[in-house]
Amino acid sequence: MWLQAPWLSALALLLPCSFGTPNQDRIFKYRSYRETHSFFEQLQEKYPNLVELWYAQDIFPEILPRKITWGTCEGEPCKTLIVRIANKRLLTNSTPEVFFSGALHGDERLGPATVTELASFLCEEYGVDTQVRRLVDFRATWIMPMTNAFGYAAHRREENSMDPNRDFPYLHTRPERCMQTQTARAVNELFRRHLFQFMITFHGGMRALTYEWGSRNHMTMPQRRSTEPPDETAFREVGQAIQAAAGKTLHRRWFYPLGRINDLVYPVEGGMEDWSYAAGWEKSPTPITVCKPNTYGGYAEERTKYRRDSISTLVYLAEMDNYKTAPDNSLGHRLEIWSPSATNGHIARNLRMCLKTIEMTRPEVVVLPPSMPSSAGDGATSLSVQIYGFGCHQMTARLVAVPSSVVPGCLVGEDGGDLEQEQFQQILQKSVKMDATEGHCRGLSLWNASTPPPRVLQGAVPTGEEVCVLIAAEFDQQWARQTRPDPLVTPRSHAARGRLEERYQVKANDGPMMIKARRTKLFAVGGPIRLEATSATTMTAKETTMATSDPHTSLGSSIWQQARLVPTTTFVNLHPRPEEPEDVTYAQDFFSIAAISFALSIAMGCAMLLRNRQEVAIKANVKDAQTRSELAEMVGKDPI
């Protein structure tokens, strides 16, 4: 065969309008309450290994103790849908998690359309694009498409005349006035069981991308400006990456102005944003309220008492449009995801923001196939490894060799976080540094054709000893920078502490989920290798057999054979082609190289068609917010 499936995946990424994308192009649209439920049921049926669905009232009985009908949604009892997108075969109790809220206010409808298309995109592209597969295999994406199910079905802001975004246990002076809604209780129960590192909550009524703080207890007076959150550097850097993913306007300004909630929107009590950031580390009962509501049969006050550090999410409030329900013809179409431009519709912009957020949930080193082309002299062979950082902004990486007796099978898990402390210390003490590099991470390149080349690490592997070659890396150490944090504490978020602290471990309030992270993270280049020198220029290798439990191992032995080396186990931490789920269909092999020419001709036609579409695309927003004073004029007209 001229081409194998990995070649087809690369061509499919370059030619999404040709043969690689399951649904090719389609116009985005709004869906009703029933249509949204039906859409996810069909998605689960099509991708059972990737999609899981629950209803909050079924799995969290404590939120509705009387089992009453709390609301009617399009003629049937309302249910709060919860969706998880992840590779079920690879999930563990420490898989990094991210959360998206579609509509906390039911009349702000761009969010549900965005997160529905996000779920579809992740599933459809899983079998086509290796970067999307990495997002699904190594992270868990949780979605509440219609967070306020009653409001969404009724096209109303509130749930039974109660505002869900004033209902969270933050800065309430009357405990009976929080956790009154099914919406807030469902979110609370989900957060009690999971450790979300990032989150976007979608709203409408203006346009801005904002982060903490968003409450009056974190404002300067009389200026009425937000104080600095402890995680300001992380908030700002990730926010800038999300902002860039959404793109710019026709006026070459960022589509989403970026800033703190208090500055660009306005402060509230009981907001989901402040609660989801600080419920695990600010003081209780003030500002973290212990709620005692009476609605729907009540809700136990113990449910708003939290384990230390359990809820510490980097949360972004995305106000998507001046209209709460943007016009249908401003939503855009699917091909825009790969082609950022000033005329993109809303959903493509927002979906790219989500993808970037998912990526940042787990910092990692991606290792490309290594090579050992020549002898380095002195009884050693030169090893060359290409790597790039993914899920990060800055990376410092070292290529090290460690005796395999310290790391049996070279198995370090996803990033070494699960290793026992004694073993981890032995690895650091006995490692031999071969090379190092530092600089910017590469990250997602789905819509960015100008990605930098991978970094090259190379060094001499000594002969006569079985060793493991590892990458030891630190990520985003600049996130520790602070000026005047309020309160005066070090960064508190899971995402920052998992990067900055020597060892960071935390458990969810309920259930098995935990984070086990270290500042220095380990990634295996391959399995154990043993080189024996037969002369100054000739190397041979002894072969032993050892299987690896990592499903992401599919490199053949040709690279090792070229270097006169046979690995004692297959590669780990490489991602050319994982094991294929039964429910994913891949393109078949081509029979001749002529097919490439045919595909390229189709691509040229698609490019011309896309260009014509963009020239006539309707502008995605009715007004470009240009200054803070202009943003301030919007405050209060259309609340969050």
C-alpha cells in the first residue's frame, strides 16, 4: 500500500471538506429542549465509548428529596442533562476534568448551541485528527448543555422565578436564600464529585470574556474596581489564549474584550463564578455560605460544606453577544472552525475557545519518534528526540537517562504523578541529564498553520546498562507571579497548584476523584533499552520482552533497528495511533499515489468555495465593544 491510515488522518485534517470529516460542512442552528436531548441520545448511540449521559435528578436524589415534578419542559417533566465526553477505556480517578455550562439563564441561548456542537465535534473528529484524540483520551470534558433546563425550555431567564446565578453559596446573608434552584443544586452536586480545573460558563446580553473577581467583597473603594485574584497570572495567560482562539473583528480588535468580572460586567452575590473558584479555600460561613433552603422539599446544609481545596476552578464568564439570542444567520457553519476570520459566526469562535480550554487542562510533553543515527564515542550512542509542549504556555524540559531498575518497564503513568514519593525521588537522584530546552509550548494547531517546529533534545546513552530515557519537565512556573493578591495567599486553583507545587494532592468532597500532581512531571520516551558496544563504531542490543499496559503504543521496531537497537518494550507516551474503538470508522488505505492528486484537486475547489462563503458571510455581531466606558454603558441593561 502506498499510504497507511496515519497519512489519511493528516490529509483529512488538511482537507476537512473532502473525505476526512464525517459530516463535512453544515450550518449551525439552535435546538429546542427536546431536540437537544434527542441529539445527545443519538450521539451516545453512535459513539458509546466516548459519550455518557445522566440526568441530575436521577443520580443526585438529594437535590429533589420529595421526587415531585419541579417543572414542565415542553410538555414533560424537566430533567437536567449532564454529558461527559471522554475515552471510557482510559479514564482513571485522576483524569484531568473541565466543565462547560451552556445556559445558566434560559433565555441566553448561544451557550447550549455551542456546547452541543462541541460534543459533536470531539466525537466526529476523534477518528480523524490526532490532536482531538489527545483531548478526548487524556482529559474528561463535562457539559451541562441546558444548565437551567426549565428556563431553557420556557425561554425564560429564571427557574420558577428564581435566578440561578444569584443562588450559589457565596456572600449570602440569608442562608435560606441560596441553593433554592434545581439548577444550582445540580451544579453543586457535580462539583462535589469532581475536581474541575477549568470552566467556561456561557451567557449573553453583551460581549466580554471575564474572570475573577465578580463580587463586592473583592472590590476597591471608592474606585469600584476588582482586586487581584491569587491566580491572576494564570487567569490572564489562559484568558489571552482563549481570547486569541476566538479571533478578531473586522476592526482588528479582539472579538472578546478580556478582563475581570467586576470591571467589565458588574458584581453579584451568589454567582456561580466566585463560588466555583473559591468554595474550596475561602472562609465559611462568610463568604462561603452554608445554605438552608426550603424549596422542592429542602436541601441538606451539609451539601454546602466543602473539603479544603476541593473546589478551586479557573472559571471564565463568556458574554457572547449583545443579543441574548443571537440571530440564526450569525451562528456560522462548521468549516469556520478550521479557518479563523473576522467574519466567523459565533459557534465556531466559541467552539475554538472550548477546545483551547480543554487543552490547557493537562500540561504534557508530546514525544515524537526518536532516532539513534550514530555512535557518540566513549561507549555511548547519540539519541535524538523531538518534543513539543501541549496544554501549557511555557515549558522547561530535560532529557534524562535512569537505570531501569528504578523505573520497572519505564512505566511512569501519565506524568509521574501516581508514583510513590520514594520512587520519584530515586528517579531524580539517579537520573543522568543528557540535554535540556525551554521556551513556549506549541499547543493546538487545528486552526493555526504557522505552528513552530518541535524542539530537539539529544544526548549520549551509555552502553552496558539497561536504562529508561525520560523527559522531566516543568510547566508555566510564571503562574506564581503576584502583585497584590486578594486575599493574601499563593495561587489557589487546581491548575496552578498542579504546576507550581512540588507535590499537590487533593480529593473531591464525594466519590473517588482526586488530583495527584507534581511540579516536575515525567514522560517516557520509550521502554527499557540496553546497548552493548562491539567496537568503537558498532552497537548491538540485547532484547528482552515486556508488555506495556499503555494503549497508546503503536510504533514498530524499524526506528530502533536503524539505530542497531532493539527496545525491551514498546513506546509509551507517543500518540501516532492509539487502539481504535469499535465505534470509530477510519478511512481505508489508498491503492496508488494518484489518489493524493485527486484529493488535492478537491481541496483547491473547497478552498475557493470557502473563500466565496466568507466574502458573503453575515457579520457575527451587531456591535464591537471598543472601550471600557462603552462596556460600562451596557451594565445593568441586560444582566448576566
